[in-house]
Amino acid sequence: MVQSDKAKLLETIDKALDNIRPHLEVDGGDVELVDVTEDLIVQVKWLGNCRSCNMSQFTMKAGIEQTIKSVVPEIQKVEAVN
């Protein structure tokens, strides 16, 4: 992946995450975009209450992954790195 393409992709994904963040912040949490791998796996880091929330996996699939894939369909999956 060309560096300028990756920078654009990261920006697009981060903007998509902005749609989810208000819902996470209500419960004292947040999510940080860490990276996108060469095989198009988005890596995120849970912040605040999301780190220990037992609903994080559901939120990952039903909220974050779905939101990102609606904007960037070629993304394979989203995974937490913490």
C-alpha cells in the first residue's frame, strides 16, 4: 500500500469512527485508530470504560466494524490490540 493511500485510508476510517464515538463516550469510553495492516485489517485500541466492558466484542462487530465497512467495504475485519 502506497504511503499516501494509507494516510487517506486512515483518515477515512478515523472519520467513520467519529460516528461511533459519541455512543461510546456516553458510557465513558472511546476507541482509537491504531493502524491498517497490508491485508486490510483495522487495528483499534479501546479507551476508558470500553477497555473492561463485557459488551466490547458486540460493539466491535455490530458498531465499529459495520460502520467502517460501510465506508470502506474492502476492509477485512476490525480487531482490538489491547
